[in-house]
Amino acid sequence: MPRLRRRGAEPDGSPTLLVDHWYSHAVGHVIEALRRCQGYHACDPALRISLVLNGASPTELAGFVPFVERAFAIPYTSFGAIEGDPRGALRGVPRDWDHVVHHPAATDPFEARFEGLRRYYEVSRRHFRGRRSRGVAGESPPPYEPHQILRLRLLDTERARAHEALAGRRSIAVMPAGSSSLRALYPSVTSWNLILDELEGRFPDVVFALVGRLRPGGGRTTSGITRPEVDALLAPRPQSLDLFDRPLAEQLAAVEAATLFLSPHTGFGFAAVAVGTPWLSLAGGDWHETFFNGVPFHSVLPKSREHVAFVQSKPLPMIDADDDGEGARTATMSARRISEDLDELADAAVALVEGRISYEDALAAYFPPLLEAYGGDASRIHTFEDIHLRYV
């Protein structure tokens, strides 16, 4: 059974907690798992916390926090269809703990449509036994304190490498595409060049650090963009850094060193704010931004109401041939939309880099236009630990 390095002392009588957070293998879901572990740690620092994750996810992230003693990478990784045997995959994980909490998806009827997930939790709820309690991750028992501020502790060697590459220059980290395989979900090369040109005009000395993953391997997610497209973004900007396919920790160190992280909606943005970097999101498509972590941010929502901004797993409005000649594109990532919202994006970038947006101001500014984008239907707004309820 693959494990991360062990943290803390040998068993000393302190209570144990297993956070069974097996879910989709994307980066953002690991960050959510760590925040939930932190919520329990905040109430009881003596609690010895172990974490279960989908084995295809970047489990090394658990090594960057001090409050997770062990992380188990489960070799059953199939989220949709049932592939493999979760019972056998769990055989190497101890069964008995003082407290056991399972991912909220374990009993969510909406999530039950994923057969692989449903099968995993049928098995894990039988496998794990809690001597004192069993419950839902992110809730009590044991006592839980929401709305923590998570900070990943990267290695000094990775941080030094990032700063050496930048040589004191201002940088903006850019992830041009998230993990969907549908290229039409993300801006075209033409649109990205328009955005980067505008930012270069606002920050003449800027260096762009492009991050993402192109090479498949280990079942991990890859970016919905091609190598030739990445090269087309780098070619006009020879000073930029190509960090695609570098180790995750190295990419995160570059994001931490940056003044800003820019992307469409992506779980990697959760990791960006976990290293303290402001996030500027070009929103629109499947999901709105849901994870907030004490770091200033701005989400550029589509100004046009001609098409819905967010569909939440339903079919997206498409343009068969976008105006820039680069083929099909979702309406919310079209060349026209990018042009319409370019000034807001650039103005927000300047405000975030200059520190003129506080975290609380960002939250207060985000939810009213999001509610408007949903036609006033607040029931469609979901956020991690329900932070939106303060504002909607």
C-alpha cells in the first residue's frame, strides 16, 4: 500500500481519526481533504489524523501539512465505472480507529450516479470501524471548526529553484486550461494571446510562468490543451517559463513566488490559494468558484446574459465555429466573450497585484453577481463549508 512519509511520534494514547476522503483524483479535491483535516486539528491538536485518498490523486500534497500523520493512496481509482476491487484495495489500511468520517459524497444521492464511487463507499463503510464515533467529513463528531486557512509548506529547495528562475522579476502564473479533455471548454490560443498581451501592457516587466500537465501517467489529470498550443503562447514571450510537466511541488513553488495565479475554473486554483497566491479566475462553464481560503481573489463572470454562465454538469451552449477561426468553443469561452470581459480581467489583475482587494472584500463582491448569473436562484450556489450563506 503506497504511503506518504510518516509524521509525528509513535502511538501514545492520543485519539485517532481517519478521514476517508476517497473521491475524484483532481488536485482540488485533495486540497478540500486537507482543509477538512485541518478543521478537526484546529479543535484538537492532539488528534492523530490519517487520510484516505484516491490513489490516482496527487497524494504528495498531504506531505506539505503538519497535521496529517499518514496518508493512504488507495489503488482502487475508478470514479465512474466499477473497475477493480475496492475490498482488496483497502486490505492494507487499518480497520479500527477512534473516529471515522467519510466524504460527504458517501451518502449523497446526487453522487450515487457514479458507480465506482458508490461501490467504494459500500465497501469502505463496512471496512472501517470507529470505536467512539462515525460521521461525515467536515462535520462533528469529533469537534470540527470550519473556515480554516490552509497553507502548504513547500520544501526550501523547491522555493529556491523558483526564485532562482525568476531572478527577482515579477511573475504571473498562468494555467491556460483545466483538466477536462474537451478543448472547447477553455479559451483559444488567440484569446489567450489577447489576454497575455493586455497584461503585458499593464505590467511591462512581467514574466509569465505557464503551469499544467500534458503527459499522461499514473491516472492523473492532464490539461485540456496541446503542446503546440502551449508553444504558441510561449513563442512571442521568450522570457516566459514553461513549467508544463514539471513535478507538482515545483509548479506550486512557482505559483507561490508569483504575484497572481490566472486560469479558468480549475481545482489547481485551490492549490494556488493554499500557497497564498491571489487567484484571478476567468469564470464560466460547468461550475462557479466554490473554494475560498483567506486569500484575495476575483472571478470574472461573463457580462453577457445571452447564454447561461454555469450549467453544473448539463450540456454547455456551444459555438460551432468561433470568430477567431480556431474551431468550436463554449459560448462562455468564446472570442467575443473574452473581448467583452478583457478590461475587467486586466483591471482586477492590477488590483490584486497591488493588494487593493482584501479577502473579505473579494467575498462580498463575488456573490451578488453570481446570484444574478443564476437568475436570482440562490439554491444553485454551493460552496465549500457553505461560506456563501454569509453573503446570499
